Amino acid sequence: MTLLLAQVTAPVVTGPEFAPPIWRTLLALVFVLALLAGLGWALRKGLLARRGNSAIGVETALALGERRSLVIVTVEGRRLLLGLTPGQVSLVTELKPPPTFEQAVVRASGREMSA
């Protein structure tokens, strides 16, 4: 007795198309333009600028009144306290480098560092 198996193929059912191709294209274009506008805004605000190791950097500034201030700057690894007036920049002192996190923890715990 020979058994014949019929191959049954189920019809492919597709759902309705939610958006015509032109609307999908326009939506993708709007998305890309919004992404470019957001990127341009972030660059203009300096959010994506590199904050790498530059040779000169201002750490902090303190206004003393009437266009006079004290500024801590870092120049090639040295920390300097500068006095600024409208007509002059004066070196007040050279500061020690700030402690590392490990040094601060050791100092706070009262233990000595083992080198």
C-alpha cells in the first residue's frame, strides 16, 4: 500500500501596510534632520568638545571686587595662583599639586602609604 502525502502549502498572509513608502521616507528624513540639528546644538554648546590635557587651564577664579581677582591656573603641570588687575598679572605663589584620591583616603584614615 502506497501512502501519498500531499504537500500542503499555507497561504502567506501579510498584514496591512501601516504607512505608505513615501511617509516612511519622509519620517526617516525628519529623524535624520532632527539628529543633525541636535548634534549641531551640542557642538555649539561645547558638550562634545574634547576636554583633554591642554597645556594651560583655569581651575578656579575668585572675584575680589572692582575688576580684581585671584585665579588658579595649571600650566604644563604646575599650579599657579595669579593676581589679576586691569593693568597687571602677578604671580602670587606656586601651589602644590592636589592630592590623588589614594593620598586623600590614606590621609583621612590616618595610615601611612606603602610605596
